[in-house]
Amino acid sequence: MPAPLTLESTVAEWLDHPAGGPILRGVLEDNGQSPALLTAVRHFTMSRLVEMSGGRIGADELERLAAEANAAAGVSPDAPRPAPAPRWQERITQGRFAGSTVIITGAGSGIGRATASRVAREGGRVVAADIAQDRLDALANELDGHEVVPVRADITREDGVAAILAAADGRADALANVAGITDSAVPLHEVDDELWQRVLDVNLTGMFRLTRAVLPLMMAAERGSIVNITSEAALRGSTSGTAYTASKHAVVGLTRSAAFMYGPSGIRVNAVAPGGVATGIEGGMSSTMGRERLEPLLATLPTIAEPEHIAASVAFLLSDDSVNINGALLPSDGGWSVQ
Ligand SMILES: NC(=O)c1ccc[n+]([C@@H]2O[C@H](COP(=O)([O-])OP(=O)(O)OC[C@H]3O[C@@H](n4cnc5c(N)ncnc54)[C@H](O)[C@@H]3O)[C@@H](O)[C@H]2O)c1
């Protein structure tokens, strides 16, 4: 007799359930989507999928499907459920960033937010920069009692960069360049100048400008760690549109050049390339050609990570634990890049 399905059951439990599996696959097929898309989220609970979908998947509808599946399998919804499988847990290294000021962009959401939270809880003073004030307010609220300096700043503008530097107050032990935007998966011949400029401005030029402003502080201190967020899109041409892919490849060049130039000054510069991550980033595909070309590859994603998974990689590279690592490009993608 199978265990009852609920919103706290994982996607894998639903798919492997004798009645729930066919129901879930049927719903996807009715919506013109391939059940293969669920492979990368097998470990998520249904309630996490509801949260991630931003309203596209309704909790009520899933409750109804669970009741239908349980009835078809003859299982009481109150029957005992197996204990959940052990999951990865973030383990805080107490005091790893004590005495350090760490600037983090894109700190209001997703990977930046998870990194800001981790660094603050490990004792760092976090200069948390984002363009969105409401997100910064929520972050500061969540990290009440920790040292967080929220800065509303657009990294593409010189006044934004200046505001971040002012908040750093003459000290920058580490910098995580996380803020970034996507490009709706548009192939080259459909990219207009505005999209090109916006994506390059945020993903590359903003990172360049802020790093240029922060480096003198690190050079004077003869130490520093910079982590630039690139993407799986820096490792292949088949995950995103042309502007995003070009910007993320360029981030690797910026990282390697700076690592080479400033290594002798005690400054390490590394890059992290996340695969798929469950964040608030815009994931839409506005181009038919882009969608048709990219969707088959996206279905091969081994797993979608939580922002905290990527923050663990970023925090390692920001910290002294990565003392001997400079100029590295670290895929944090569940192994996607070796497929
Ligand atoms: N989510 C993924 O699947 C994924 C995969 C690979 C790489 N990445 C990269 O990770 C980084 C973070 O993405 P995320 O998924 O956490 O996205 P997100 O949208 O959840 O967070 C990005 C944050 O950056 C902020 N931001 C955007 N433009 C800014 C600007 N001009 N100045 C200051 N802040 C700005 C946004 O307000 C937002 O809070 C990006 O560089 C993205 O390209 C994400």
C-alpha cells in the first residue's frame, strides 16, 4: 500500500506513486509540457514547487489531485507517511567572517540574499547592495541582530557604486558580484540594442565598475577576495540567449585577467558558475526560436539547486578557506557541466 500523497510529499514520491504518477504526468501533458521537466526538481516538495511557481501552480489544485490519487490508490490521507529522506543542511562556520567587511550585490534576492545571510551569520559585516529597497528591507529584517548595512544602489550607475563604497566605509575584505539579469533566451538576430545594452550593463559593466572602485581598498590592505557570479551560460552556448551568454563568458575573462593582475597583491579573484537555481530571476523565453533550441537542453538539467547551495560555494571562495585558489571557475551545478 503506497503512502498518502500530500503537499509535503516530494515530486519523486508523486511520480513513483501508482496513481499520483499518471495524474501528474497527465496534467503536464495536457499543458503541453514534457514530464522530463520534473527530473531536475524530483527532490523538491510540492509545496516548494507552489512557492517557486509564483502563482502558476495552485496549492488548492494540488490538494485536489492528492485527494484523487489517494482515493484511487485506496489510501487514507491520514495514514502514516515515511520519515523524509535526510537533506543537505547549511552548516554555519562560526566566526569565519568575523572582523571582515563583505560587499555583496544583488543581496535582495536569490543567490545574493542567501550569500548575504550566510556571511552575516558567520560574523561578517555585510554591505548588502540591491536596486530594490523592499527586498533590502526584508533582508535587514530577517538578519536583525547581525551586522548588515543595506544600500539601495544600481550598480550600472556611478552614484550607485559611490553609495556602496560609502557604506563600506574604507574597508572591503571581500566582494561578491552577484547582481545579474537574464535575456529572455533571445537569439542574436532578434536581440535589439536596448536588450543587449541592459544585459551587458548589469552583468558585466556594473561588475567592472564596482570592482574597479573596490580594488584600491584591497590593494592598500594587500589582501582581498572577489567572487564573480557567472553561469552555466559561460560554459556552453545552449542555456540562454546571446546577450546573457556573451555577458557571462565576459565575466570569466574579467575574472581571469584580474586574478592574474592582482594575485601578487594578495587579492584572489574567482568565479562561480551556477546551473539552475530556484530564485526570483526572470526565467521566461520570449523568442520562439530560442525556446525551441534551448528547451531540449534544459530538460537535461540534473538538478535545480536552492540559493543556499550556491551561497555555500560563494562563501567558501570569499573566505580564507580558499586561500590557495585564484583565477578558478567553479561550476556549482550538480554536475551539469560534465554531461
Ligand atoms: N537563478 C539561476 O538559475 C542562475 C543560474 C546561473 C547564474 N545565475 C546568476 O546568479 C546571479 C543572481 O541571480 P539570482 O538567480 O539570485 O537572481 P534574482 O533575480 O533572484 O536576484 C538578483 C538581484 O539582483 C538585483 N539587481 C538587478 N539589477 C541590479 C542592478 N542594476 N543593481 C543592483 N542590483 C540589481 C535584483 O533586484 C535582485 O534582487 C545573477 O548574476 C545570475 O545571472 C542565476
